[in-house]
Amino acid sequence: MAVTALTGCSGKDDRGSSPPDLVPANALDGVLLSTNEIDSLTGSSGMVAHPRVQTMSDHRNLLPNLNCLGIWQVNEAGVYGSDGWIALRQELLRSPDTDDWHTLVVQSVVNYPSTDAARDFFAQSADRWSKCTNHNVNITLNDKPLPKWRSGDLTKTDAELAIPFTRRTATGVESCQRVLAVANNVVIDVQACTRDASTVTEAAAVADAIESKLLR
């Protein structure tokens, strides 16, 4: 609301204390990063974006432990629930764009009807993630166990969760970082992985860049 007149003698404008406008569903596509932006943040080249999706995944058949499911994958129906949120946009990017990728990023944003609702989900996730730190994540596909993921220590602020996880396969090591952040009425859910033993911090960089777009 525009202020048309000031009362009193302080000369102060109270507009700065007004909460930001809620982010609508039709603004979500515009805050995801471009392939060039992802290339720049990950130090890769030739990132290829897959078609964006607007529905939650459901991998509870592979990993029924909900405390760890939200760390292993973004936008899981078992974690987010069937209601409470309004809309999501998710995009997977790989370089090179083959099953032998070296760098992979999944970026997503989910908006809620209020900042309190988004923060409630963030708080629930903080509690769940804290119960899956330094944990072997066992996943079974077609009755066969897959190579175990190992989660690390949780780093937590009042608006961002970050946790590393790795696994060793027959061909080497996959190192990942998962980040969940909240800004206004939006939850930012990001995964970044590379196929070497390095410490991955790119998920946090992607989440921070998305947040900066949300706050413009």
C-alpha cells in the first residue's frame, strides 16, 4: 500500500517494515537458474536442462525412512505431503547429459500460502534431517541393495539446512550436497553432485542464487 501522507514530525517512512509480497506460483519459473548460471556456479560447461516438472516424486518404495528420504531426493511426496504447498518447479541439469555425467544439479522451488507455512515445513525438515546425520542410507531396487549412501554432518542456520552425502560404486565415488532453504513463502530444495571425492558446496551456491532472485 502506498503511503500518501506522513503523520507526526519524525519524518520516517514506515514502508520498509512492511513484509514482502508473497511469491505466486506464476513467478516460480523465473527464479530457477539458467544453464549458464549453473555452469558458472559449478565450474562445469555444457550443462543440459531436462524438462521442468511440477509434481512431487514418490520413492518411499525405495527408501521408507522419511528422515533420510528428504536428504536423498528433492521434492518427495512422502516428505512434503499431498497438501499444504501450492506449486513447485523442479529442473534437473547434467554435464555431460548422459548416464556417465560428471556434474548433476537438481534445483527446485515450492511456494506456500504463507511465510509461516513455509517456515513450518523448514522446521519439520530440520528435525528430520538431524535424525539422518552420519547415517548409512540403504536403498533396495528390485530386491537388490544399491551401493550405500553415507550422510555427513548437518549444518543449520535459521533459514538453511545443508548436508553432504557420498557413495562408492564399482566405478568410483559420487559426492553430493543437499540444501533446503526458506525465503519468504518459498522453500528452495537443491541437490548438487559430482563424480569424484571432492567436497561439494554447489548446492548451497545454487540455493543462495535462487534466494537472491526471490528477494529482488
